[in-house]
Amino acid sequence: MNVIYIMIGVSIVIAILFLVIFIKSVKSGQYEDVYTPSVRMLFEDELIKKEKNN
């Protein structure tokens, strides 16, 4: 029975840690650029061809 209490405590600490890391990354602006990934896939082939030619 004591193991359950320890596991619940550890899981709550881990959940809080992930929440803090998530909030920190959102405040730093990591998720603000939603346009570039969609455009990057369109021009990726051109970058690979330029690297092979050089």
C-alpha cells in the first residue's frame, strides 16, 4: 500500500515538472511560428539539389 502513495507522489511531481517546462516553452515563443514548417517542405528539394551541385 505504501508503494501506491509513493507512485502517486512521484507521478504528481513529474506532471508538475512537465507542466512547468511546457509553460516555459510557450512563453519563450517556441510555438508561435506555424507558417514556416508548411513552406519548408515545398522548398526542401531545391536546397538538396543546390547542395549536390556544389
